[in-house]
Amino acid sequence: MGFLRLSGVVQAKKVLRRSLSGSRQASSSSSLTVPKGYFAVYVGESQKRFVVPIAYLNQPAFQALLSQSEEEFGFDHPYGGLTLPCSEDAFHEQTSQFNRL
């Protein structure tokens, strides 16, 4: 069981790495900078940007979102983040559960 969880984390990190390396066109403005230990995701139809902790990569539900994102959107986002295939409400609900753990 521990190997499967570690495998999922490694896979999630690979997805994130491919996404971030695929688009280095991000502006250097302070509004687009991401603090160390965090990464940017874009959620919902309006593509609202959220900066989330890397610790979310350990969450199986977030790993599932990353897999869906890879299938649906690929790894090319103009600002270097990931596009997640869910609504803003669903994203808020999911991340609030991560914060309770």
C-alpha cells in the first residue's frame, strides 16, 4: 500500500514538472510569481488562478484531478500553471477537505 501511495506522488510530481517546463513564457511580474513550496493552478470556466501548497500532491483526490487534467488539457498553459477540470466550487470544497486533514 505504501508503494502505491509513493508511486502516485512520484507520478503527480512528474505531471507537475512537465506542465511547468512546457511553458516558460510566464511574466516576471509579482502577480504571477509563486512562492517556494507552492504552485499555480487554473480552475473553472473563467480560469481563475489559485496558488496551492505542494503538499496537495500527496492527496489521492488531487492526484486524480492531475490525471484528468493531463487527459483533458495536456501540459501547455500560457502562464506556466495547471488547468484543473473542475468548477471553482468543487475545487474549494476539495481543498477545504485537504486543510482539515
